[in-house]
Amino acid sequence: MKYEQFSGWGMYDNAAVCLDCGHHHLIPKAEQVSTQPWLDWLTKHPGHDTFVVPWHLLGRLPDLHHNADVKISYAASANYTITLTGLATSSTLLAGRESTAISNATNKYLDELVGGFITAGTTPTAGRIEVHAIGAFDDAPSYLDVFDGTDSAETITSADIKNAICVPIANVITSTTSDQGYPFKPVGLRQLFGDGLPPAHVLFVTHSTAVNLNATAANHRIAHTPVFATVI
């Protein structure tokens, strides 16, 4: 790939021109090859023959189409349907609560950011709270082991099976403080499932605090924010 820098005028001093695919893209004045507009351009034109020409000379070149930008966008956040009030403790971290399934069959989002907070109960012992995602393995959708896509109490058959089907979202170490809320940061599910979302997924929450979780529904919340790409 080669570059030729010309002088010109205006805020958009130059246009990057790809002679291989016939597209142009405005490059702000004084931008260099190492800056973000160039990096965006190179990502969209790997291995192509590219030039930079003054914007006011662009009309003298063959018919070229403007190369649109792809930006990240977010759909409205929503809470998972999962009943965490009074969730019983599990010393083995195999018993817990499953959420209602979230399907991606229609919207086909690129990712889902998942985060929230869970509140311990009264006089807990030091333990941990785990949040996992379980993906459907087909488009029915079908789930493995005890999971069925509904907000319900579940006990995974064994630790080996848990490790094989659960994708960890959060592993929060808890203290002995009563009614302490424990937040966990947003995590993109796509990377956890190997750079792709399953057709549907559920969450599984379990904890080993030795007492039931807080009994007030407002003290627990897990939300997902869909991520998609938009062309501008």
C-alpha cells in the first residue's frame, strides 16, 4: 500500500482513495497515517492500493463512492428475569437460580454486555457469588443438563458438568457484612463464548454465603445491553 500527501484547504484537507475497490473516505486536515482515521481506513482496505489526494481535486478522479463508517451502537438495556430474593446458599455452588432465556434469533445482535449487582443476606459467612452464562447449543433452542430457559431453581448435576457448560461472568468474593450489595462490571458475552453469541442464553446464579440472599427484589439486578453495528 502506498501513500502520497498533497496540500489543500478546508477542514477536510484530503480524501483517501482506494483504486482497487473505488471508494473514497474523508481524512481530517493534518491527520497522519498513524492516527485513527487512517487506522479505520486501513482496516477496511487491507492490501489495497490507496492514495491521499486533496479534497478539491477529488472530482477529477474516476467515479468513486464514499466509504461509509461502521460505528458501535447500543439497543435499550433490559433486566434479566431471574428471582434472586431469598436464594438459598449452596456449599458446592451447584444449586442456584436460572434466568428466563434471552433469544438472539430475531435481533441478531453482535454482543450483549451483562452487569449488575447482587445483595447478600443477614449475617453471612465469607464466601462467593457466581454468575454464569449458559448458551443454547442449537436454534430450537435447547440447553444442556438441567437448564430449560425458564426462571427456576436448578441444581447442576456435577462440578465437571458445570465447568463444561457454564461460562463465568462474575466471581465475587463476599465478606461477613449483612445486606452488603456486590456489583460486578459489564462483560461482553461474545468474547466469553469464543467470539460469537449463541442463538439464545440463560444466566445461572449461585452463592456460598451460608445464608439466603437479601429478601428485597430491588436489591438485586442483572441487566443486559445489546450491541450492534450501524453504518453512517
